[in-house]
Amino acid sequence: MYDGKQVVRVETKYKQKDLYNIGIEMKQRKGTGNYDKERTPFNVEYVSMSERNLYQEVKQTLKRRNIEYLNKPNTNLLNGITFTSGNEFFEALGMKFIDSGRTYKTGDKKGQAVKTPYIKSKEDIPQAVSYYFDSCMDFLKEYVGEENILLAQIHYDEDTPHLQAYYIPVVNKVKRKCYVKDKEGNVVKEEVKNKQGKTSLVPKLLRDDKGKIVYEEVKGKFLNNDQFWKSKGGKNSFARLQDNFNKFITERGFKLDRGNIGNDVEHKTKLEHQIEENKAELEELQLEKERTKQILEDTKNGLLEAQKSANKEVLNPRKGIVGYNTNDVVEIVEYSKNLEKINILQQSELKNKDTLITKLSNENENFKQNKELIKRNKIIEEQKDTIKEQKKEITRLKNIVNVLENNIENLKQKFEREIDKWKNLFSKMCKAIDKVLKREPKKYIEDYEDLADSINYDYYDKGKDKNDDFEMRL
């Protein structure tokens, strides 16, 4: 009876441009995983970097050990390998898991809850789990050579515990093409044409009687990815790796299902898996959106029919609207509004999910090319001083704003006091005018404005006798 499925993932094509991202993920735990920072302190480091970054670690290791390699951008410098299993295997070993609130969107566990390790202290990591990863590490040392492993860590801070390691593919002998040489031992060159029709001199390959290229075996220390995997079985190398590991781990007392014997399937990267999960979630949301839109459309049509029927029954108010009473219609309207809200929220969620998938796809491409991340970090470094200056300027402007606000408040108070003075003066003047004219106080301010305009523009005294009384002359 098996406790779980065997999972061994291998990536063989890490080049110079990929090393930055790998180092950042392993050292700073930044990348494509669902990292739980509270569990990060419980990660275990078997092999750590001694240099400031992974690229320097690879270069210095090759230099220190006098390992020959082709120093080109497309040279495969590093391999990666991951050992893990499903949560049921680790549960069988005594580890506790809790519901993360997420569900699997693809694969055998589609629709099931995603569980994550429950780790609050070192005591929460069963000894059997530690022994399993120790055994995985022992297998890796035998398989690739302990001296070739540059990074190796157990990660308990992601959804599933796993051992992740990186090593240089070193071999002790390589096969090299042989070239035709003259009597003095110099390589003979021949003229060849390329696809564009241009000619150039290149070393002439040595061929046997059947026209096949002749190879020679050279011993030493070489970083050569192709030769490394040819020595492990060539096209069947991954299948042999799975078989060898299953035999090794079984002898250590663990029961893992190898799967199809001889199966040579390559596993997806974490980014590819995450993109696939998000695409599946997007499809679900789109279906849910369509269902909600249909319900909404049906409800709208029902309301329209109810409204048409209501117009016909105006003369008979006692009869309900298409069999509905007033409360029913109100509930239908509210239900329709809620569906509208749900539809809007789902559209927003779909848009966010589309954006996330695009972002993850770009990250996956950047993980392979590494240009955008390097560029972004370079810009961040260049802008640190600028940001500091901007913060200082913002602080200075805030102080100025505070001073201005205080000044505005003082001016506002002065202005209000001045307004009160003029109000009091106007009130006194109105009372004085009413007293002089021996009349009752007027109700509207326009009465006083009209009188003032008449006096100011000489309308009041025009055509009046000089002997008129004071009131008329005024």
C-alpha cells in the first residue's frame, strides 16, 4: 500500500540569464510560490551560497575546480531538481495540514481544497519528514556528486513541503569532433558557403569511410549538460532517474508510487502550473458570469412582462400584477439589482484574473530571459536617491501647507470680524434712516438699496420743490 505519489521534477536548461531569479528565490524567498513568511524560518538549508549571488557562485566554483566549459550566453550552466510528494504522504508521516481557503483548479485534485502545512515550531515537523528529505539529499549526492551541488534547501513555507536543489552538470570525459590535420599537425581549413551565399574558412571535419564524423574521447573535468544526461541514459535518462530514486527511497522505508514504470514525462515549472491554475479559475468565473447574466436577463424580461401587464390592469387596481402582489414585485426588483451587482463584481474579478494571468505569463517569460527584472531592479537602485529627495520635498511642502492653513484660518477669523462690523454698521444706518424718515423699519434690504440708489444718482430730488419737507428732499 502506497502512502503517496513519487514526485521528482528536473529542469536542465538554466543559463546565465536565469541565475539571478533562482538566487533571489532561494535566498530572499521571492518568486512564483505561495510563500508563508511565518513558516519561512523553519526552512532547512543543506547547501548555501558563499558568493554574493548565484552567478558568481557558479563562476567561482568552475574557476576554483578548473572545470572547462563553453563560456557563452546559451550554455546550460545549471540544473535544478525538486523532491516532494502529495500532502497525503506527509500526513502519513505525521505532519498536520490546514485548509488554505483555496481550491485546485486543474489536475487530479481539481475542486479539492488546497491544504498547507501547520507549523508553529520545530516540533511540528515530524522526524519522519526530516528523515525523508535527508534521504532525498543522500540520493542526490550519489546521483550528481556532492561537490557539484551549489544550493539545496527544504521549503516548508509553500503549499507542499519539498527539497529544492541546484547543481552543475559535470562529467569526467567528453566526446569531441576530430579535424583533418596536415603533416605539421595543423588543422586543415576548407571553404564553405552559408545560407546567404557568403564563403568562409572553417576547420575540416575528419570523417570515416562511411562519411560519418569521427569523435575522440577526452578525459578531464567538463561542464557539459548534454554529456551529463547522455551518461545517465540519454533519452531514457529521466525515466531511469525516477526508477533509481524509487528503489533508493523504498530501501529507506518509504512507500511512494512510482507511477508508470519507464515514464519519461517532464513536469511543469511552478509558473506554468500557476498560469494553468489561473486559466482554469478564469474559465469557471466566465461560466458563472454567463449563468448570472442569463438569470439577470430572465429576471429583466419578467419585470418587463409584469410592467406590460400592469399597464393593462390600471382600471382594475384590485387585481395583482401578473399574479404578483406589490411585495413580490419589490422583491423581484431587489433581486434584479443584486444580480446586477454580482455581474459587475464578476466582470471586475474576471478582468483582474485576466490581468493576473498576463502578469504571470510575463513573469514566466522574464524568468527565462531575466531582462525585465534586472532592468526594474536597476531602475529601483538608480531612483533611491531621487525618492529620498522627493520625500524631503514632500515634507517641506507639507510644512508649507500647514503654515498656509494656519494663515488662512487667521485671515478667515479677521474677515469674519470685519463682516460683523459692517453688518452692525449697516443695521445702525438702517435704523437711523428709518428714524429720520419717521417710518416703520422696512422688511427687505432692497428697500434701503433703492433709496440709496435714488440719492446717489440724483433721482430723489428731481422735479421736487426746494420747500418740500425734509423727508421728500432726502
